[in-house]
Amino acid sequence: MRRWLLHHARTGFSDAGMLAPTIVFDLDGTLINTAPDLIDTLNAVFARDGFPPVPYETARNLIGDGAKGMIARDLAAEGHDVTAAKLQQMFADFIAHYSAHIADRSRPFPDLIEVLDELAGFGYRFAVCTNKLKRLSVLLLETLALADRFEANLRAGYVRHPETRSRDPAAHCGGGWRPPVRRDHDRRFQHRYPHGACRRHSDRCR
């Protein structure tokens, strides 16, 4: 992705008089490798309820679509059947634990800071669009000293598309915040976890 970004920064968006282009990034698995803390939290919740830990690679392949979806997929993968009320309790326990350990091991992906600095030097602005709870995405970016680099922090699916009025997270990640750029110069980058909203609708989210 670094090569693609820097190539287009130098050659692809050079129209005279165009306002600063905006790049909208997904958060988990694109900017930040959050898998270690997500999986540690998952297994802490599983242990509290008497379930054995989920192997790291198994759990990593089931990350995405929010914490509750991840918990439900891991329970199913490990052959555990729980009630809707129990799943909701596990979700609440997950959020409480994760809030206290959000950046124990989560770190920006290699070269992220350098790439953002280079792109900023070309005049680019940045925004985040994620299905993470807003307070958690803000907390994560603040804890990692990245919050000031992004002009908007949007929650996918909770901002209505300005034309369709839908809450489809793939329809327009930043529907409620319109960067002053042409549509063909607005770039979005999806995460590397296989169950995320942008992964499931990748034809409309790139």
C-alpha cells in the first residue's frame, strides 16, 4: 500500500487548483495492528466464562464486523453454544476489558508514521472510518499519539449516506462528513482482517 499511496501522491492528484485531497482509512488492521489486544481480550472473556482460549491464528481470522460479531464467530468456531443474553454479557465484558487494555500490544503498522508524514508533505489530509465504538477509536488513537493526524473519526454504518440515507458502512464510509475534494480523488483503504465491513464490500470501499 505504501508504494501505491506515494506513487499517486506524486503523480495522480496534481490538478491545478484542486483543494487538498483526503484519504479515508479504516482503523483496525489498516493503520493499527490491533489483533493482539483484541485476541487477548477475547481470551480473557472466554476464561472468565470457563471456555478454553482460542488459538491466535484462529481468532485473528475471525476479527471484524465489531466485537460482538467476533465473539459469536469464535464461540461457533470452538463449538460453544450460548444464549443471546449470554452473548450480550460477554460483549459487555469484552468492551470493559478492552477499554482498559486497548493499546497494551496494539501498534501502528511498520512505516505508517513515515508514510503519513510523506503524504502530509504532499498536502494530503486524513480521516478514519471504522465500525469500532467511537469512544474506543478515539481512545486508541489518543493512546498511540495519533489522534491529531486525523481531521475526522467516523463510525461506519452510523453516518447516513447523503444520497441514499442508508446506514450501509460500505456505501460511503464518511457520509456525514464531506471532504472538499472531488469524488474520484477520495481514497479509502480497507483493513486486513477478513470479516470487516470493507472486506465484505470491497468493490465499493476501495
